[in-house]
Amino acid sequence: MTQQRAYLSLLLVILFGLCGQVHSGVRSYQLIPQQVAPDVYVFEGSREHFNFENGGNIVNTGFIVGVDGVIVIDTGPSKLYGEEMRRAIAKITDKPIVKVFITHLHPDHFLGSQGFANAPVVALPETVVGIKQLGEMFNDAMYRLVGSLMKGTEVIVPEVFDYQPTVDIAGRKLDLIKFSGHSGSDLAILDRSSGVLFAADTVFFERTPTTPQANVDQWIRDLKQLEAVPFKVLVPGHGPVVDDQRAIKQTASYLNWLRESLSRAAEQGRSMAEVLVPDESGNPFFSLAVFWEEYQRSVAHLYPKLEQQAISHGGVEQSQP
Ligand SMILES: [Zn+2]
């Protein structure tokens, strides 16, 4: 009986596994542009982690239709995504793609660049260096996480562009705002005529922020600066589009909570195992998408350093008279 059950389970696993593979092999991302202002569109991704079902589409990308060309902001997680994005843009306008900005080095934001062959794909210098160093590793990791939708995806290293705080492209005036808290080099873009701010991953909304390459203190300062930007619509890197300060405030309060609760725990000498399970009572962040996964990832890479600081800080205190 037990053997029969084991056989049945194995059969189910094999069947579902195979079904999943075939299914993801024929699927497309079904990208539908969402208009957020006149001539400004966003492709909103899911609020999940990378998986075979979403094919890595967990990110927000977008485009602005200018007077004589189109400006693209980020290219998504794979060749297929980039190609679908380009086809979706072509259904809205036949104007050429004149510039593709990559906001930062994370794979879901730049691995679709093959879809924009023959268009200038550009990024800040630190982002270009980061993609040169880590791009292939990210691409391999994405294949493992996402599977067949990554087929044929190759790393396209963007070109460094001549940075100016304000630029005129395709008849649109854009403010290019440089931050560094999320990944070391993070570009935000304000389209002045529509008031749409593409905040990229400096802002998350209703989705727990990721911190693997973050400088949390700097990120909180970046958000303070972002509060003063006169936008009408804000497109976060992940999560729904908003027309007010909510997303900025939510990202800042999560980061403040993360920093303070982890620092306090380190000062109290609590172990990482204890910290991995935070107190749920009164914690407003539990409702954010993928809270547990992101929180525990953040603890894993932030907590050892905080423990070290607490120990050396304690050592200094003890040596005081
Ligand atoms: Zn991202």
C-alpha cells in the first residue's frame, strides 16, 4: 500500500513536472501596456519571486512616446520579454526607439535588451561595470529560477552615456536622478511634461524591498530626496503605480523598521535564528507581498555585519573606565 502511494506520488511529480515544462515552453508573457499618462505606458509585473510560472516577469518596465521617437525604461528579465515589449510598443506607435535606459544592474531590469537591437541601450557607468562583472552570473541564475522562458537570453552590456541632470530626448525633457542606496547605482527618470516618475527600485510598493546589494542608510536618504521630486504619477520598480507619496513612505518605513529592529537585536546579542522569526504583533509589513522570503534574505546578508558592529561597539564600551 505504502509502495503504491509512493509510486503514485512519484508519478504525479513526474507528470506535473512535465506538464509545467511543456506549459512554460509555449507560453508568452502576454504583456499589456497600461497607460499611466498621455503617451506614457507601463508594463506591470507580478509581485512574486522569480518562478517558472511568471517567467521572471516581476518587474515594472515602461516607455514614453515622444515627438519623434520612443524612450524605453528597462527591458525586463529575458530576450522573449524584450521582444514582446518591443512588439507591444509597435502596436501603440510606429515611431523608432531612440533611447533605452537601464536603471540598474539587476537581471530582471536588463536581460530583455536583445529585444532592442539597433537602439542605443545606455546606463550609468557603475551599472555598466556591474553588468560586465555580474551579468553572466545573473543570467545563469535566472535560467535556473525561471526555466525555458529565458531561452536564448544573452547579456547585452549597455553603453555609458554622457550624463546630464536634464536631457532632451525625442522632444521630451527628462530629469535623470542618480541614487545609489538600492544597488550602488540607481537611475530614476522624471518625464517633465507628464509628471511621470520612473523611480525604479529606489521605490517598491505593496511588495517587500530587496536588499542584497543595498546600503540601507543611503537608500533611506535617497527616498528623502525623492520626496521632493514634483511628480504626478510614480512608477515603482516593483508593485502598483501610485499618484502620491505612499510608495515612497512605505519603502522608507520598511527600511527604517528593518534597520532599527535588526540593530536592536544585534545589540541585545540575539542569534540569527531568533531574528529570522520576527514578532508579528502590530507589524504592518507582514501584509507586503513576499515578506517572509525578502525579510529572511535581508537578515541573512545584513545581520552578520550588524552583529560584528555590536560586538566591536560592546568591546569599546567595556574598555571605557
Ligand atoms: Zn528590481
